[in-house]
Amino acid sequence: MKSRSFAGLVILVIMALSMFASAAFAAEDDTKAWQDERLQWWNEARFGLFIHWGIYAVPAGTYKGKQIGGLGEWIMNSAKIPVAEYAKYAAQFNPVKFNAEEWVKMAKDAGMKYIVITAKHHDGFAMFPSKVSPFNIYDATPFKRDPLRELSRACRAQGMKLSFYYSQAQDWHHAGGAAAGGHWDKAQDGSMDKYLTEIAAPQVGEILANYGPRVPGVLWWDTPMDMTKERAEILLPQLKLKPFAITNNRLGGGYAGDFDTPEQTIPAAGNKHRAWETCMTMNDTWGYKSYDTNWKSTTTLVRNLVDIASKGGNYLLNVGPTAKGEFPKESVKRLKEIGQWMEKNGKAIHGTTASPFANLSFNGRCTRRGDSLYVHVFEWPREGVKLSGLVTPIGSATFLNDGSKAEYTRAGDAEGAPILTIMPPAHSDPIDTVVELILAGPLEVAPAAGEKAK
């Protein structure tokens, strides 16, 4: 599936569009109302699945019999594997156990609302049949299938948003691509501008054009190494193919995108001024590494999700599939257990906004949807938990884990500030017991307890 004439045509179109792309992008796409409209589904989702999958799953962290430190998907860079030698892993990549319907179902059952998968990572290998470069899953492997198209169909059938990660700057295979630490193989040397024009921009065009009218929901850039404003503008015209798609803040060149991406960390106070999404691994690496067994517990993962939602952010939780096309069993187990919690408590995550309380006096969090508050309690004191500053009367209080009514009392402290005390349930959830408080009026929080909600 090679067509140099097609690539040349795409390049000419890109060069023509780039002359006016920046002005059009700023005038139309960056208006606040248009950004809010495009972000609506994403803000309601709160929880997504990140998938790092490529031929780095073949060595799985080991090169020439030696375990290579660092991230699994960075093995080419970490071990300084020559371009031609690394490319041979493609012949060994035959993920015959890949099943798009199963992957999407696992994500959906876990309570996730969108998937972001690596269309091309830093090693330059495209996980789709690219007409721009033969270094792709169709031309270079025995698999001869398009997993992105299969995922697109499965996502459409199961009501899941599909999104694509694309490494626009770092590319260790194609000449001219950037590389952290510098090039180690003369085959990598070349013009970055030419690489962006002839490889990156046309491939972005392919993935934006080829996978359905609403795919991708997100175009997820990464590591804007050596990206200037002028280089970013080589890629911007392609976004016109899917003007409703949202982008993150990693394109470079001063382009902020629609949301920020703290990695492997949860901001202490969230971000009140920008949409944001914490991306995080289940263990220590993104791409599959056979000996990385440092798995986070399900309790930690769920509480991370709750913490992030309580601060108004999204949680993009990663899985690194094997070279055979399977999720590691430890990931499958955790997704299933997260799903069991989400089945009962998902309404306290999806479509919620940040907590209206500046501080809580107990080990837990709070999320909000309209005139409902969701009080998340990680550990219950015998005397119950105290929610200070809630002025609005309570219409009802229910434990989501079993549907039972929650007992509570209302009083005032020495200064007269309202205090709601919620008594412990008969059966608590060891991960997080959620109390749904349906308010009897518009939310009002005393200024000392938090910002007054509108």
C-alpha cells in the first residue's frame, strides 16, 4: 500500500493551506464558545483508556539478552538500537489475539467513555496502513490488518469515543525526526522541516480522514521537541479535516490546545482556568514491558479517579498490550475491579464537576452534578464524617453502594457555620463509599468552607 503520488499531492495541499491556517485557526477554532462545545463530551466523560501499543511490545524491555532501563516504548532510544535493526521487530509483530470488540468492552465495562491509542509513537512505526511510509502495521508486518479501523468500528458499535495519539516531533525512524538525547544513527539525520512536511503532516491527515466522521474525538500530540511556531503551523491545516476534534497542549510552537496534560501526577489543586487530564500508567511503563510488575492497586486507581474528578479533571489510565494483542492479565483484573465499583458509583464520576468545598475534614472527596453532591468517603470515623459549610437543606441522602438511606444530622459550630454529620453505613465499601446528597434547593456553600456555588 504505497503511493508516492498521493503523498506528494497531500504535501502540496498542506503547503497551500499553511499560508492561512494560523489566522483561520485563531479566528474560528479558538473562540471560547467553540472550544466549550467541542469539549462538552470530554468534560462529561471524566474517565478514559490510554493504549500504548507498537512493535516495542516485541522486545518487551529486553535487548540482546539485557533488560533495558526506562520506559518500554522508549527501548529504541534507551538502548540506542540502529534504525535498520529496530525495524526488524516489525516482522515479528503479529498480534493475532487482538480483538477490538473485547478491548472496547473492557474499557466500557470499567466505566471509561473514550479511548486514546498510539497511532504512531516515537519509534516512527504507524499502527495503521499509511501511504506515506511503508514502516507501518500493514506493509511491514505479517498481520496485514488495520487495528485502528477495527477499533473505530467497535467503538461506534459500543458507544465509545475513539481518539488518536500521534508523536509529531520525535521520530527515531524517519530522517529528520527529533530524538531526545540526539541522533545515534546517521540514518536519522536530515531536515526536520522536510520530515514534518513529508511524513508527519500527511500521516496526521490520514488518521484524521480515514476513521469515521467523528473520529478522532481527541488528537493527542506528544513531546514537542524542537517544535517552533512555524513547524507547528505545518501540522495545523490538517485539523481542518476534523474541526470538532480537540487537542492537548503538546503540539509546541506556543499552541496551547484545548486541555493540559499532567503526566503521572495529580495537581494538588486541579486547574480552575484550563481543562486538564492526568495520564497515568497502571504500573511503571506505558508500552508493554514483560518484567514490570509494580502494579498499582485497584484501590489506588479508583481513588485517583475520584481525586481527579473532585478537582474537575479527567483520568486517562494506560494499558500496554502485548505483542500478541492482549491486555496483560494484571490490567484486565484491575479494569474489571474498577468496573465493579463504577457500576454502582459511576454517577458520582461521569458528568460531575469539581467539589465546591475548599477543604474536607475527613479522608475523602466530593463531586457535584447540578443540585446533587456526591460525598466520597475512603475511611469512616466511628462518629461519622462532618461536612462543613453546606447551607442548602438536604432533600435525601443515599449510599450508592447498596441504595440504603444515610442517616445525618445538621447543627452549627461555635461560630454558627452549618455542619452536616453523616453517620457510617451498615456496609461500607473498602475502596470508597459514596453518599448521594440530593439538595432541596440550589447549592449554597458558606464562604469560609469554599467558593459560593452558582
